[in-house]
Amino acid sequence: MTAGAVSHATERSPVLDGVRAMSILAVLWTHLFPFRLMGVPLNESLGMLGMALFFILSGYLITIQLLKQPTVTSFVARRLLRVVPAAWLCLTVVWLWQPVALETALANLFFYANLPPQRLTPPVDHFWSLCLEVQFYMLSAVLLWLRPRAVWWLFPALLAVMTGLRLNFQVTASSITWFRADDLLAGACMALVMNSRHWPAVRAQLSRRGVIPLTLALLLASCILLHGWVNPLTYLRPYFAAAFVGALMCQAGHPLSHWLGGTRLAYIASISYALYVWHLPLAATWLGSGDVWIKYLKRPLLLLVVFGIAHVSTFYVEQRFNELAKRVGARRGQRLKEV
């Protein structure tokens, strides 16, 4: 491990906010608008791109936190209070309107609804990704508690195993943990590389001219999902996504990196979680009803409401719980110092 690598990897890069914003915008477009290229439907492909970028960022940022070795209490509090309150609030609102069986409620409340037998129900079936996130948090917390340095070999090993599983079963897209956590693990491995002695050599390659458009092209190609056709590049999607994000971080002066680091995208990134949580439940209301023409005429109003609720949820609900998590971590750290 080198000091320079650690310093670089722990810095907050503005481009990451831009990538997060683009990931949520891709998901919103996937679910709310038709996307066709020369008559070929590509909504699933766009959604795959958005979620791949989101998971890469999440795996990267969580692993950066693990490498700092915070207290388990602080780590768990910050992760769960970041995700759980808004998710539970949304589930409560939806279930008051559309009740579900107890088994389904428990599976969603405790974030295992994506595991077989899956209990994902509209309009909150997109919570499969939150299940995956929380499961990764719990794995990380266990490692932090038992053996923090295990991340250096366990995350790369799990990534290789999951790539092998997808190849063996020819799974190109899935919401089941062992067929989808490879994106998270690729982001985690990116953080490990940036904190290793190999980083200067890897950074030199990612900083070369033409790497950003090349990795972006490979990522886009790997996200193409067409029924009846197995895209072999999809098995390498996590690696292409990690290389693309890594190249953006290495080339801050690149036009694409500069654009992604803009303030408008930073705001969208700040409310991205709430946008993700609320967009499908709101689309299942009157705002998303009607025949094709009526439905799409309502889309501007739907988006206005989605962004409005996301703003309120982020700055008046999530922010308060985030501040609580910081206080919990600070109190725990103070107690350890006193001991």
C-alpha cells in the first residue's frame, strides 16, 4: 500500500456525483419513457447501464470507508440510517394503499425480498437493489467486526466466483444477489486497487488518451440486452464499468469528467436515492395512469412531483437521520478514546 494511493482514493471526486446523477437519470428514463434505437427496444439495456454505474459507486465508496476501519457501530449506523428510514416510509405509504401478506412485508422490510423465493411486488419491486445494498453492508460490517483485512482477498475472490456463476448459468441480468453483486464487488475491487502498490501503474494506463471513450463504448456494448440473444460482453460489464469510472477519476481534465462534475448534476446526485425510492410508487398513481397518450402527457407533472418529493425526502427526512448517524459514530468514537 502506498501513501499516495491512499490519499488519492479517499478524496471526494466531483465526477462521482455526476456518474451517480447519470445513473439515476438512466433508471428514470428506463421506467418512465420508451427507449428505442432503429426500432429496437433498449429500455432494459439503459436500466442495466444505470444500475451498473450505481453499484460501482456504492461498492467503491463503501470499501473506502472499510479501509479507514471505523467502528462497527459507526459504520452500521451510517449505512442503515442512510437507507432504511426513507425505504420504510415508502413501503408504509404503499402498503396502506395496497396491503401485502406478512411474509412479503417482512422480506421487504428486512431486505431479503430479492432472494428465492422472491417476494418483490409492484410498485416497489425495484427494492431488489436496496436488498442487495443492505446485504453488502451487512457483509462489510461482519468483516469489519471479525477481520477487516479480509476485504483484500475476499472481495476479489467473490467477484471471480460470481462472474463464474453467471457464465456457468448464462445469466445476463438478474436481481438475485449471487447473480448481480458483481457490480458492487467490482467497485469494491476498484477501491482496493487504488489503495494498493499497483495503483501508480494502473493509473498510468487509465490516464492514457482514448481510454475514457474506449471504456465507455465497451460498457455500453456490455449493457445491451435483447431477448433471445446472449450478449457475451455482459459478463464483463462490472469490469468495464469500474474501468470507465476509474478513468474518469484519473482524467479530471477530460471534457466528459468536467461536465459530470457540474453543479446541476451534483444536485441530482444529492437526491438520487429518494428519486429511486419514490419514482415507481408515484408512477403507479393517477400521475401514471391512462392510455398511452394520456400517460405520457402526464409525464412532466409526474417528474415534477417525483423531484419535489425527492427533495423533501432528502433534506427533511434523510438528512436528519444522516446527522443522527454521525452523532452515534462520534459518541462511540469518544467512548473508545476515554477507555
